[in-house]
Amino acid sequence: MTNIVEILLVEDNPDDAELTIRALKKHNLANNLLHLQDGEEALNFIFSPQTSSLPKIILLDIKMPKVDGIEVLRKIKSDENRKIIPVVVLTSSKEERDIIETYKLGVNAYIVKPVEFEKFVSAVSEIGFFWLILNQPPIK
């Protein structure tokens, strides 16, 4: 893989994925975005020898087919070279056990998707702005 991926969006719902991408594009934050539709695809990408650099942020849904977001998070945060990747759970799940489990595994933020369109766009834009512009990651 030669292209640098800044944002890895792992979301199985096509409508939520489209809204997320549109919100990031609206603020010019989606130039280097890769959308994958399930946890298996995400793990294959993240752990592939062909992946030339790690994403600056992973936006991760929890409830997905094949491999769920909690398992993706578990594998990322247990890998010495990948655990520094910021992972933001962006999900519709308000289940306390999901919140507790993801924080125990090392999630950087847990955000419940707002139902209202404008609030959703605002939340995604703020996530992108913070992690891509304001946050200072470690130098690799």
C-alpha cells in the first residue's frame, strides 16, 4: 500500500459511513481516508506487511459482522507497534458494558453517534479536527 491513510473508518452501516465521510470532507479532513466495512477487513489492513504507515486515527464501530469492534480494539492495543494508534469508538451502542470494556482495552474516546444529522456532522468534524490537527502523536 503506497497511499498514506490518515483516517481509517471501520463502519458496516453504509449510511453512517457516508455521513461520517461527508462530515469530514466538509471540513477538508477526508483526503486520506480509507473506509472498511468490518473488523476482519480492518485487522487485515492494520496488520498487513503492505501497509506502509499506521493511520493517525481509527474511527471504529462496535457492532459489526465477522469481527466486532471490541475484538479489533483488543488486537490493536495488545500489539506493541500498533497500540499507539488513537482509536475512537463511534457507535450507536450506549451499553455500559461496551463502554467499560473498550476503556479497559485502551480506547482513546467513546462517542455515541448523535441521531440528529447536524449533531452527527458536528461530532465527527470535531473528532477529525482534534485528532488530525490539534493532537500531537509520537514521532515514529
